[in-house]
Amino acid sequence: MNMSTRMIGSLATAAVATAVLATAAIAGTDVQSALLAQWRVDAGQEFSAARGRALFERRANDWSCSSCHTADPRATGRHVVTEKSIRPLAPASNPRRFTDRTKVEKWFRRNCNDVLNRDCTALEKGDVLTYLVSLK
């Protein structure tokens, strides 16, 4: 293998590695976008960060999302019953949030039932995610 062949091989390897890293970095955004697109179809209307914030802070049954996730979702929270630490909810502070569709649906189902005693609607989920993504 001559020098130019090795150089081309190294450049190709670097290009592939760069593409893989770039894909991993935007994967969370892709999942968020896909969820928002589906919920927008289901809800039949646009989402509102203001409504999302209001729902996030709304108390029902002595609970709110902010009870565990704090009033600032960019901060580390603590479960009010188990006292287990909860990593920040806002993707700006925790890029791994909202990157796995199955986990997102699971946690919305569980937390909406804990706070609201029911599943959240597509509009409510979209509003909350829109609010959380808007935080920088």
C-alpha cells in the first residue's frame, strides 16, 4: 500500500467517524421532532411552550411535574417520595432526554397518571416537550 492509498483510507475513515458522531449528536433531535410531528397530527393543532410551562407547574393531587423535576427543568431534581436523584429534564442540560421514543412514552404515561390521574393528551405532551426544548 503506497502513501497516497493510506492517506485516502485515513481520510475516508475520518469522514465516516465524523458522520457517525454527527448522526449521534442529532439523534435526540430526530426523536423529539418525530414525537412532536406525531403528536401534532394527533392533537390537530400547534403546540405552545407557554401552555407546556403552565402544565408543568400546575398542581393536581398535591403533585406537579415540578414537584420532582424542580421549577427549573434544567436542574437536577429529586423524587419527592423515594428521594432518588433525577437528572435534568430539559434537553439543553441533559442531551439524553427525549432520545428514546419508548422511554418518552413510558415516562409520560407514568408521570401523567401520577400527577393528573390520567394519560396526557397529545396536545399536553407536545406542549410540555415544546416548553422543555425551548429552555436553553
